[in-house]
Amino acid sequence: MDKFIVSARKYRPQTFDTVVGQAHITTTLKNAIKNSQLAHAFLFCGPRGVGKTTCARILAKTINCENLQPDGEACNECNSCRTFNEGTSLNIHELDAASNNSVDDIRSLVEQVRFAPQAGKYKVYIVDEVHMLSASAFNAFLKTLEEPPSYAIFILATTEKHKILPTILSRCQIFDFKRITSNDTVGHLEDIITKEHINAEKAALQVIAQKSEGCMRDALSILDKIVSFTNGTVTYQNTLEHLNILDHDYYFRLLDMLQQQDLAGAMLLYDEINRKGFEGDLVLNGFAEFIRNLLVCKDQRAAALLDVVEGMQGKYTSFAGKAGASYLISSLNILNEAEINFKMARNKRLHVEMALIKLNFLQQALELTVDNGAVVKKKRLDGPVAIKVKAIPSIQPKMPASSQPAEEAKLYIQGKTPTTQPQQQPASQQQPQQAPQPQRPVKPAMSSTTIPAVKTKKSLLEALRDKYGEEYRVEEVKEAEPLTMDKLRVCWDEYVAKLEGQQKHSASNTFRIARLNIESDCRLTVGVFALTQQRFVEAEKMNLTDAIQQAFNNRSITIQIVVEQGEVEDKTVPLHMQLNSRQRFEKIAEQFPWVKELKDRLRMELDY
């Protein structure tokens, strides 16, 4: 039995013309070869399985061809081409940087560059997956890559261009490979099944092209698997079954039920899908892609973005006219959120069913709204709508409450005219004064002789005093005073007396001998002579600062403690750790003589 060769190797392109979907690169390389404008270093970057390494090998074979064709292709008949096709050429060296990424591997490669080719014009070095090289290996490669011999050409290939050092990128001629389109993939698959005498439906090949996502190697691998699975007959149904893809008919039926708010039918359809072994995230992702295709079909200009199998475009277009754009966009939002949270859900099936329930009542939620507790249709306004502005009431001080109504508290003053004097009636004609009736006082009409009393507004402070009385007192803010030595010394002595009253004799003695120095209006320096004294002042610094700030009415006053002389603290090693055992005992005995006297009386021997 002959050894089986996978299609990705068996039908690997041997010339530039047979490379699929990279015409912008193959044309550039052929023109560079014909015009003798080859660069000394190339960088081929792009997705996996799009022809980077294949183009590098074709370029290496073509530039060493002895009978170059007028169109820039290799002849495949000369000695150089035959040795290359057989894999015995000495002018082409391939290095897999994924497994040979150390400095020593690059140094051995640089050592080989020094030797000129025995046959042919160029020695070509192809470094695949070059982004896997270490930083030191890149640095070792820089000088040779910048100034190689005239006969050396480097071709670097990578799928992750962003991981390569900028110094490497600047020394290479960069070619960006693009993903292979579905139409190009289907055309190449049709050529292969014709040569292999395989029966395959075009719809099945389109599904394979979509599943490969622009990678020709993946498409050929999928084709080999399906051919083995179906024994040489590739149909649309067995392709869907083998690739675990849901037919779009399920999505058409599901969307129709959801728009009709047939929740029971939608749940039963999902149960049928679940019984066939399709996971919930696959259903959510496929349904979101289906909704996206419908949304694309809403506009004829974007219909070219529809990527479905042949014969389904008309069904998508007709179905897109029945679904509203708002419903499709809201559905995409719900499906996207459900797919993101699918991994965190404990009950996967319930999570998908919750998304279907939301989609089922989505149409009703878009059409209905609640107005004063009643469910009504949304109002649609075609014209412009004025912006609603709510007046902001002015803030007025609250006046003290009065026992009488506000209208009775108004005062009106009858004005006097200088020309006429009112005549006083005789006492006999004066009517007796009647008791006031409990009627509502009538507001007199304003006339030229009636002048309303001017109401003076009370300030906020007066209103607060009237309301709260003496409980609300406002003290005037005192002006901050700068530091002066006389007043500072008085405040300092008061604080020393306070420490003595608290039985803090050590701290009070330290404060008494401390030196004060005013650096600025708001900065005070306290000078001490030992670390112990510094610690005493540090312990009282907060209370001391507060006392001085209150004395000068200045909260910006700061205090800094400075050790002027004496011990200097070692920040790295404590003082007691710098001494050995004997020195520590001598220091203790010097500070406390009775310790040495106790040792002598007890006749103790210390283990130093």
C-alpha cells in the first residue's frame, strides 16, 4: 500500500502562480527577481496556514534557478530546481526558531553564512517562527542581518509580528500576508477534488471554507477528514454532522417562533438541538452569527458581507425584511451577554433557556411601555420634541412663623396730600364704633395716595438667630499670625508646664533644653542633641503642633525635629546589633554600674 500524503503537503504550491490568495505578494516578488532588486532580508508575517513558508521556499528556489522563465517563475528542470524539489539542495537552510531559539543556534547559523555557495548564486536561510527567538539571540543576529555577504539572503517567517524587536523589523523588507477568502478556498478545494476524483457538493466546500477561517492548511485537513468519514462522497449534511455545525434551518425556525412569542415551541426546539449533542455556547454563538447575517441583509449595500452557503442568500434577504432592526440589535445584545456569562453559569442549560425567554418577550418589550400603571402602546413622534426644563426654586431663608395669617400681617400707610385737608366730622355725626366682624380683610386698592410698606429682607444670619436664639452663635474668624519668638517661647513654656503636670519629667526636661529656630512664618525647627530626645519630642509632636497652631490661629504651621549633635542613627543596622556580646555588657555596665557590682558579688562568669 502506498504511503498516504495529506493534501496540505501533496498539493503544496511549487510556483508563485499556484499560491492561493496572495497575489499582491507573489507579483511583488516576481518583479523583484526579474528586475534584480532583491533585498538581503525578508520578513513574511501573517496568520497561520496562508503560505508564508511556502512563498519563502518558492523564492529560494526561483532566485537560484539556472533557466529563469520570462514571467519570473522557476523552470523546475535545471539541476538547482531538481535538487530543491528532492530536498538535497545545499544552498537552502531552514531553521525552526521555536525549538532552536538560543544564542548558540544563531551563532552556528552566522558561522555558516561565511561560506560562499558551491553552486548557484545565493545561499538562502529560512528562519521559521522567528518571534520565538530569545532577546540575546536577536541581538546576536543583528549585525549579520544588517550587513550580510552579497550571496546571503535571509527570509524570516512569523505569525506574531508584534513580538519581534524593532531593530530586526527595520532591517527587513516586510510582507504582510492576508487571510484567504472563502471564494479562493472553495476554488482551490474544487481543483483538488477534481484531481482526486472526489464527489463533493459546493455547499459542503463552502462550509469547510467558513470553518477554516481563512487558513488553507486547515481547510485541506478538514477535507481529508470528511473524505475518510464519508468514503469519498462529501455532502452538505454529512459535512455539518462531521464538523458539529447546526444547520441554519434550525435558526430560521427558532427566530420565527421567538417572534411569534411561541415560548413552548422555542424551548422544545432547543431541547431537540441539545439532544443532538450541541453545547449551549455553540448554540448562542451560532444564533448570534445568524442574527448578524440578517442584520447585514437589511441594507443592499452591505449584502456583500453575507457569508453563507450558496443558495441561502435569497432566504436570508426575504427573512430579514420581516424582522425589525431594533429587534435584531437587541437580540444581539442579549446573546452576546449570555455568551460572555456562559462559562460562569452553574446550570448551563438553564442559562441558555433564560436567554431564549428574554428573546421570546423582547418583541413585546419593544412595543409596549407602562404609563401610570397601564400598559399602553409607545407613542411615536415624527416631529421634533422640545426639551423639558424644570424651574429651580430660589433658596430663601426661612422666616419665623407668625401666629396671624400672612395677609393680616401686611401694613398699608395712607399718604397725605399737601393741597387738601380732610374735614373732621362733628361728634354728633360720628357713628358709634362697631365691634370688628370676623370677616376676611379686604385688600385696599392701590391709589396714588396709597404707599405699600417696604419689606426689608433679613439676612441668613439674622434669620438663624431669630429661629435658634442664643444657641446659634457665630464667632468671627481670627486672622492668622506669623511665628514670633517671644510668643512662641511663652507657648513653649506653657506646654513644658503641662508636661510636668502630667508627670512626664523626661519629656519636660527634653523640651526645656531644646533649641527653637523659626525658619519661616509657618515653619518651626526644634533642635535636640540625642536620638532619645528626638523620640520624646516625636511622641508629643501632634499635641505640640495643635497647641502652637491654636496659639497663632494658623493651621499651616509645621514642626521639624533635627538632631544637631550626638548619636547618628544607622538606618541599615540597629545600634545594639553593631556591638558584640562583650561590648554590649560593657555599655550596660557603664550606664548601670550596679549591674557590674551584682556580677562581681555573685562571682558570675559571663559567656561572651
